[in-house]
Amino acid sequence: MALGWKLVIDSSDAPALADFWAAALEYEVEDPSALIGQLLAAGHLPEQAVAEHRGRKIFRGFAGVRHPDDPFDASSGVGKGRRLLFQDVPEGKAGKNRLHIDVHSEPGGLADLVARLEKLGATRVEEFDKGPAGHWWMMRDPEGNEFCAQ
């Protein structure tokens, strides 16, 4: 049986990076506010473990995004399919990513995709034209994580 998974990305501002990637991938930002409310009311979660972002209660230092077509748990807001989880860590990014995301455009739509990603806060790093692999850009998200736009 295949295993479930999520990609976890270290960050310095998890909610902001989740907002970027949700917009970049056209995913949904997970909303854990109902679960947080229940945990606070039951005394199972201290107030200092909670923050507010865009008018919602979130777990401090964590944010997730999920594919809009995949199932999710309505009581926790957590996706049950394709998702990214961002977690704050004290150290900054120190080197090249060993794992990265490739974002695919519609056929002939690379220029529009790259322009949209730049408006969201990404930066272009290097352009490539690799024969059968096609034309693509190495880019960085707002925290400097490398990804490719193809």
C-alpha cells in the first residue's frame, strides 16, 4: 500500500511562505482555527502556542497549504492529499536546496507563469534551455528557496 506524505519546508515566517506557495500553486491555505478553538477551550493548548494570521488563529510557527481538489478534515483543516507544511526554524537557509519544487506552466505559458510568480515575490536566478527538457527558469521564493518554473 502506498504511503501518505507531505513536503515539510523549514522557514523563518511560515504563514507568509504558505501564502506565497498557496498563491503560486493555486492551493488553499489550511485553516486550523476550528481545531485551535476546541483545543484552547478544553485547556489542551496554551495561548502562547497560537498566533493570528489574516484574521485566523493558527499554530504559532506552522502553516500548511493543500491542493483544492484533495480531501481534507473539516474539523482540523488539514489536507489528506497533496500538501506542503511550513515550519519555523531558528537557523536561516545555509546552502542550496537538496530538494525543490518544479512549477509547470500551461503549454506556451512560461513567460506568464514567471511574471505571475515574480509579482508574488519570487525572483529569477537563471534561465535554461535543455533540449528535450525544454526551456525553464531557476527561481527563488521569498525566503530564498530554489524552485524551477517550466
